[in-house]
Amino acid sequence: MLRTALSKLVLPVLAISLVISSCDIIGSDDDDSSIQPPDNYEFTRDGESTVAYPGQNDRLDMVEEMKAYIATAHEGEVISEQALNDMFENTNGDGGGNFSFTSDRDLKSKTFAPDLDNNLFTDIFADAEAASENGSNGIRAQDGVAGLLEREESGNDILVDEKGREFTQLVEKGLMGAVFYNQIFNVYLTDDRIGPDVENSETEEGANYTSKEHHFDEAYGYFNAPVDFESDWPESRNDELRFWSDYSNGSDEQLGFNDKVMEAFILGRTAIVNDNQEVLDEQVDILYEELELISAATAVHYINSTISQLNNGNTGEAFHALSEAWAFVNALKYSPNRKITNDQVNQILNTDFGENGNFWQVTPEGLNNAKATLVETYPDLESVQDQL
Amino acid sequence: MLHFRTTLLITLLLLLTGACSSNTSSDDQSNFDRAAMLENYGNNIIVPAFESLQTSVDDLQVAAEDFETERTLENLETLQEALKSARLAWQDASPFQFGPSESVLLRASLNTYPVDTGKISDRVSSGEDSFGTIDSRDAAGLPALGYLLHGVGDTNEEILSMYTTDTDADNRLDYLLGNISFVKEKVDTATEDWQASGGDYIGMFLSEENAGTDVGSSLGMLINSYVKHYERFLRDGKIGIPAGVRSAGTPRPLAVEAYYGGYSVELASANLQQVERIFTGGDSRGLDDNLEALGAGDLSSEIQTQIDEAQSALDGLSDPLSQRIEENNDPVLTTFEEMQQVVTLLKADMTSILGITITYQDNDGD
């Protein structure tokens, strides 16, 4: 009896899974030039790699060094608005002498235009200098006063603005959104760069890749994962992850981001080699969805951490976590396909995280409200919202 | 036919493999009824702890209203007693800071100490009666009530006068009542969220879906909250910090839990009793039984013995703790050491046998 029931159930399932697994073969052309998706993000032409994204690596390095520079204020150093602007614009190719390397790229010209219009980052740089002067004079942060605030668990100080927001997070994670996500979402994954009209048969002069291939690789470069990145990533290799790939890994256990994102990048890049726009578009849709979800999941993680730290009585730890949450919620606004509305983002940043965005006024109701908005907007988060 | 059988076999194999990998190791190792243990925790320990806290806070409010109506020495004493009962009841609920309690910041709201007496006085004078902001945390909750009912005068006659003849008498009483309403609102919300008749968090806590040992499981949350409470809020908060172990050996007698009421040892002792009760599950299945079922009976006895050692060291101290710390801190430091012994046993040894991951020390390192 059991066997019959089981076979009735099992056969259709098996049939379906056979159909699915054979799709790859049916779907591919018998054209000699078409390739199968590789295991890793590795593509070649005439035996040479076609993948390169040095410009993205440079910009990631710039953000890293800007963060490290701001963090010197945690030790009571005064930091300079001018230096931060020089790093942002990459003055003289070495950030005005503040970068440990030279590059002909910069962050500012790649920043989300409305953020530039609103002086989002330049204002933060000016505030950071003023706050660091407070910090060097031993002024401690409190409601309405920028200065140093102790993170209770490590005993180390962080520099926060008059609303309790930590400068390193606003800048580092802020630029992860305003530059990295902005470039992925509004530049490299758009039809303008990887659509049907973009050159994909001739390689670029002096390069081994077509324009279309290269544009897609630049999107990958902003995600910046190792070529063999995958789910269940070994902890021993965490130092190979940078920025977004690191946060993908942060919620991988709950949401399987690493495999999903890598598969979409690999299949999308394969589709470009095979000149299959339809498959490419499908993968691009997945990338928009999953990358947005990484930011939302990370925001929920930091909201949880904020609640927990507030209940521990650790204001510094809570504000650190809330500064992270602030930037990951803010990053949601950069996708043109975003599920969340700008009004909801503003509500979270400027009301739920404290009236007028003032962390000193944050309440558990506000934090729970922000979390509920994210979970409602991104239903995939519902079942894991307390584990993130 | 052969083909059918083969596919059926393969599929069954696949199903079996799939089923195995979703099982947790401890399930395979013993027949211990973890669901029954969780039910004991949820229904016999956790929910009753919140319900009796709720009752005692209700009583506290009634006593405060009586005091408002008739500001007499007798009513003041009744109110002081009601506060002590509520603070004792808190000891039973405090280890459960996950889900509903964490979501309303119950610990930070109810039991932030030491209090900022200057801030309380300023707020009383200015008639500031908003509670729940970060800045008002050390001017609110049960320790602030302790100051208001024990610390505003040397004798009860003097304290009474602060509510009758002092220029801020009415403001002070309003502040007291406002603070109690704030506490009550938090406790009511957390308690109702736990109850099946309310938010039914208990239903989720006892659901089959959460019966595993992974990070989001009920046992995972309970043990993380339990061990964290023991380590940071009992060992450190109630004993270690006042004794100076986190301030380079300089004691901080003002940082005891009930400085003004003078019954900090009694509160710590009640809290440690609850810690032991959580370990044993009271009269029913508990973590001790779970460990025994997994072949770790020795560890189970060791934990129990060490908790008893800590309890007797603690009971050897007498109230007021702040005076003990000032007179002779050594027995307090010894108590801390005894309590410290339990941490490793619970946090490393117990969790590794139960297959529970400690997540509360997640630190980004940035």
C-alpha cells in the first residue's frame, strides 16, 4: 500500500526532474562556438582569460583606504575634510597623497547622481572633520553632540555624528551602495552596456574581450567574489571576500545567496559568449533581485543586532549596528527595479531609526516597524527574519 | 517493470539521503524527548515567570496608587515591599531575553543600573515624564524606583516628606507613577506576546519546526539567552562589575543592583536559583536530562555541583552588598570566581554536546 502510494507520488516528480535536468542539453545550440557554463567565473578566448576588472578593484581599494583613514579618528586623530574629498575625487591619481597606490580611476564620478546633487558624501566629510575635532578634544558623543562613543564590547571608541551615526559606516557602506550598487544596477547591467546592440563579436582594441563581455565583468568586479565562490564557503577563505561578496556570505546560510548570485553571473556571462540575449536577460533579472535582497537581509541582520545590543544596554554597539543598517537600507534605493519605495526607505531612515534620523531617539517600536516593512516587502526574509 | 523498480529504488535512496542530512546529530544519538523538554520550559517555567512578573507589577501599581491617595508611612512601606516583590519576580524572567522580551527591550527598560540620580532629580524638577528613550534609560525602570522609594532620604520619614512637603513632591510622585506605567506597559506587552491567548509566541516556541538545535531553533535561542544572561548580567552585572573586576580592580559599590534598597545579594541569589532551575528543568525534563541522555552525565553533575558552589558562596555574602564590597571585597571576588567556573561548563562544554551554536558573540570585527 505504501509502495503504491509512494510510486504514484514519486514518478511524476522524477519525470519532472528528468525534464529539468535535461534542459541544459536541449537548450543549447549545437553550434560549435557555443559553450557550456563553467563551474567558476572563468572565461577564455584562444586560451587566454577574457575576464578583467582592474578598475573595480581600484575603487574597492579606495573605499577601503577611506574607511581606514576615517577610523584613525577613533583613536582621537583629527581627520581632514580636504583629504576625504581628495580621496573621493582621487586628486592627482593618489587621492591627494592619501592613497597607498596610484590609479587613474575615481569614486566620485561613479557616484549616484542624486547623491552628488544633495552633497550626501561631501557633507558627511565636513561633519567628520568637525566631529573628529570634538573627539580629539575628548568630547564624548551625546544626543545632539558629535564625538567619540565607546563600543562596550571591545572597549574601542567610534566617531559618530550628532545623530549617533558612525562615520566609517556611513562612508564605507554608503559608497558600497552609491558607487558599487549604483554602477551594477544603473550602468553595467542595463541595455546600454549589455543589451542586444552592444558590440559582442569583435574584441576591443588591445584587449581579449568584447565590450559586452567586459561590461558584464565590470558588474561582477563590483560584487568582487573569488571565481570559485559558492555556498557553504569555508571560513578559512573569508579574507578573499570583499564588500558585497562578504555580505552575500553573511546571510548565505539562511538564504543561499552565494550560489544564487554566482550561478546568475556565470550563466549570464556564458549567455554573452553564446550571444543569447534571452538567457542573459533572465540572469540579469535574477541578479537585480538577489543583490537587492542581500542588502535587505543584511539590514534586517543589523536591525536584529541593534535591538539585542540596546537590550544589553550597549549604546555604542547598538549605534554601530544601526549605522550599518542605515547604509544597507539606503542601498536599496539604488536599484531601478527595487521592490521597496523611496518613501518606505525614507520612513525607515528618518523616522523608524529615530525621529529625523536621530539614533538617540530610536525606539523598539521603530526598529520593529522597520523590520516589518522589510519583511513585508521581501517575503523571502519572513521565515528567517529572526535568524539573520 | 525492471526500469520502474530501478527508478523507485534510486528515488528512495535519494529520499533517504535527503532525510538524513536534514536530521540533527543529537536526534540520531539518543531517544531524548526534546519537544517534551521545551514544553516544560515554555509552559512550566517561562510563561509562568512572565505571568508572575506581570502580577507583581500590577500589585506595584496598585500600591503606588494607594500611596498617591494616602501618603502615609504605612503605604510607603507597602509600596517598598511591592517594589521588592517585583524585583524578585524579575529575577525569574530575566534570563529569557529573546523573542517578545527582547523585542520591547525589556531588560534595558526594566533593569538598567546604576541609575543616574542627578538625571532623575532634574527630570523630577522639570516635570519631564517621557520614558523609553536611550537617554532616560538610567533614570527609569525598577532601579530608578529603588532610588525614588529608598534613596531620596535617610529614613522613611524623610522619604515620605519628599512626597508630601517637598517643593517637588507632586512632580516626584508623578514621575514615580509614570515610571511604573512604563514598566507595566513593557511587562504587559512581553507577557501577552508569550501567551497563547495573545501573541502566541509560546506556540512558535513549541512548534515542531523550531524543535531542532540550529541557530534559529527554540533551544538555540533559549540557551543563547540563558548563557548570555548568566555570563554578562548575573556574574558580571550583579557581582563582578560592582566588585571591580571590569574596572582594573577598583570596586564600584554604587553599581550593585539594588544600592538604595540594599537587597542586591537577595536578588542575585534568586537569580542564581532560577539559573539552576532552568538547568534542571525544575521537576521535569531539563538540560541536565538532555546531557545525561547524550552520555554526558558527568558534565551534568559537574555543572550542578558548580552552580551549588556558586550559590553557597553567594549566600555567604550578606546584604547590603555595597557595604560588603567596601569593607572586605575578597569574599565577593571569591564568589565571582565560583560563578566564573560555571561559564565555561555551560558555554563551551554543554553547548558542544547539545549541538548548540553560541551566536551572541558575533562580532564583525569592524
